[in-house]
Amino acid sequence: MRAMLIRGADLLATPWKNGGGVTREIAAYPHGAGFDAFVWRVSLADVEQAGPFSRFAGIDRTLVLIAGAGMLLDEAQGRTHALKQPFDIARFAGETVIDARLVDGATRDFNLMVRRGAATGRLDVWRGGEVHTVSADTVLLFCAAGSVEVLSGAGAGESVALATNDTLVVDHAHAWHCELRGTGVVLAVSIERADRAEPA
């Protein structure tokens, strides 16, 4: 098992081509992979205006509302994903035609994108005071609100403090036991790759 801490203050903002917002990539595999080559990718997005979502064929997407009054994601087939409360979650295929409507101003969202067939991803909402055991090729703990201390059972009393927008990335997290202390909220992403023979 190995761990890496990514501070929110170090994330770089990239404007969208359509001017509708900005994206901050948190992590991707392989490291530095572009949109046509990543196996998985996690990022933050500031959505500043309504409009169509970019389409990503072959990508499974999970989107979580972090801040703002929320938005409605209208699929062309008539289904609407309503993200109105903090930590509401929408899951959809990246090739789906979606138009976003903002409820009342800009939002901030957490995005998990996983290439179908190359990996699978799961996202859960954890809170301070909880204890979890997880097994995955990669686990990412993103502090979405407040602050938490992550105590790892893998080492004798090892701990990592996460502030809002910080992320702890743990590779080879097999039967990894961790305790969250504090009052913060964490988005826990577990990723299993299909190509486990490759180095992480």
C-alpha cells in the first residue's frame, strides 16, 4: 500500500472551451493521460452557466453536488437528474445527451469518470466518526466539506489531516482499515482496474 496527499490549493483551474465554467483535475490514471486515454479521472468543476454537457463515449460518469443551489441534468430521453442538496449524486453514461439547468447560480461539482471495460468505480459519502474497511486497486478520499483526520490501520497510529478540497490517494488498498475523525464529509472513490498486471 502507498499513499499520496493532494492539496486542494495546488489544483490548477482550466477554463472550459465553451466558457461555461472551469475544471480542476485532482488525479487520473495513467498520470497525465488526456481525455482520449485515461482509465479513470477525478476532478472538480465550477459550473457557471446552463448548457449542454460534453459527451464522452464509453465513459461511466458519477457527479456529486458540492456547493451551490444545485442543477438539473435533463437527458434527451426525458429523464432528469436533480442535484439540489449537497452531496446529491447523479450517475449516467458519458455518451448520454444532457443539458444542465442551474437552480440559482453557479455550482461546484465533483466528477468521477471511468472508462467502461477498463475499470469500475464506486463512490460513497463518508462522514467524520465513521470507520470503514475497503479493498480496491485505488482509493481516493476527497474532503468535500469541513475537515477530517484519516487514521489508517495499516500503520501504527498513522494519520493524515484533510481540509476542504484535499484528497488522499491510496494505491493497493486491500482490506485497508481507516477511521475518520472530525466533522467533515468525505467522498470515497474505490477503483478496480481490469489490467491489474500493470503497475499502479
